[in-house]
Amino acid sequence: MESTAFRSGLLALNYHRIGESANNLFDDGVFSARPEDFEAQVTYLRRHFRLLNLRELLEISHNGFQFSECCALITFDDGYSDNFELAYPILRKHGISAVFFVPTDYIENPHLPWWDHIAYVLKKTQRPTLSLKTNPPVVINLTKTSRQNAIFQILRVFKSASKANEEGFLSQLEEAAEVQVDRAALGRELFMSWSNLDQMVETGMSVGSHTHTHQIMAQLTEVDQRRELGLSRELLEGRLKTSVLSISYPVGGPDKFTATTKRLCGDLGYKVGFSFYGGINRTGQTDPFDIKRIGIDITDSPFLSRTRMVFTTAFGKTF
Ligand SMILES: [Zn+2]
């Protein structure tokens, strides 16, 4: 399908990690593409879309999001160091600017996020069974269940457990698995540094906020949301000497941020906010604080990722 068959609009893509998920020590679920697949996707996008940078998108936003053609924007969430090591050189080679949304606390005080922490413990453990005194209790026979399945189960238990006892859950898991985790050392390896971000900004990339500590905005009080949104912007602008006008909401589903989140973002000086539940952004129908993005998944074949882009652009539906 050629681009002339598309209706005008903005296809915003979202990536997390770039790299080979096999044999990595952390959560396979956050890998979006191998470097060669990412490059093929960039090449495809260049051929069929007008690839925007953030400044161009902000200009279009002043004009009520009047897209005169099929535009695309590449974004990354979470600030993993492979974004700098693997994605950034590919983007530079093709002369493309992307937006990197980082949770400032991950850069300021690197530590493993809970999903990578859980995956790391499960991948390292030598124990044949894992018993957690959760409610209900969890017992996993690791000789009969694949590691991937065990990780999936524990991630699900963690997500449904009380946020108040996040640390308690992770230390109980470490104890049961007999695996000690140096969260700070592993975090430094896994996330970008301020100097990585500095270098990217100096060479035409954009950095946006992904809040300070990556909590789900809809679950916080207005005071806490304001702190997360404001502190993150303040730190990014102070450290990178650039204006920070964009944000992506952690997790980003329609129930993960609220009208209050969007209002606070506007009050604090952000101009655009990105969600993460699929869809296309059409002329005149785009909410500046709910710009839709589609996720690219490492399990997609090159054909499937292209088809995803084409269908989303042509019909506004994500699959
Ligand atoms: Zn995120």
C-alpha cells in the first residue's frame, strides 16, 4: 500500500528497549525491536511517511493539529541505555530525530525497576520451587514451569499486590529465591546517564518527561501528581539546559491518567502529552494531552510491524 492510500494524520510509534532479548538478564517483555529490525522500520517510515521531530509537531499543535500528509513520530519510553547505544546511532545515520521520555529518578538514582528486578531474580535462582507468603500464597515449581511463565506469574502477583509494600514483596522474593540483587549497580548499567541525554539533545534528539518515579498518575493524589510532573520537568530542564515541553504518561492506558493529569501538565508548562493505548491522531481530532501511540513489539515479524503501521494509519485501529 502506498502512502497516497493513507488519510492524513500522525502515527506516533513507541519503543522501550532495543536489542536482543534472548539471554538478557532482565524482563524480556520490554524489548521492542532488534537493532536490525529497528533500522528496517526506520527505513520503511522514511519512505512512506513524513517523519516529524518534536519541534515540528509542536508547530502543528499550534495550528490545531492540521496534518496535511501522513506524518510519523518515533518515541522511546523509560530511558534504557540501549536507546543511546543502539537506537541513537541508527537514528543519526538516517537523520531522524526521536523523543526519549525518561523517568528522572531512574537517571538521578539508577536502580532496577520492579519488572526487571522480578525477572532478574527468577532468571538467576537455582531453587527448584519458589514459595511466597502472599495473599493468596504463591508456590511455583520451577522444574516444571518455564522461567518465562514463572516471571509472568510473579509480575501478575506483583501488579495486584498493594503498592504500599513494594519493597517488602521484592525482598521476600529475593529471600525465597536465594538471589541477592544490587539494585543500584544493575540500574547504572541499565539506564542512560545525564551525559548520554546531553549528547543526544546536542545532536538534535528531544528529551521529554516520563514523570519522576514512573508511578501511574491515576493512582496518585493531585498533590503527588503535581510533584511527579513538576519535579521531573524541573530536573530535565536544569540538567539538560533545554526546554522540556512533552511528557508520556507511565503505562499510558486510558485509565492510567485523568483529566486532572492533563490539566496539571498544561499548568506546569508541558505542551503535549502522550498516551499508550494505540490509535492514530487525525487532523482536528487530536487532544494535545492525549496523543495516541502504538507500541512496536519484538515478537512482530517485519511484515507484521509494517502491517500494524499501515492499518493503524489507514483505519485508525490498532491490533
Ligand atoms: Zn514507562
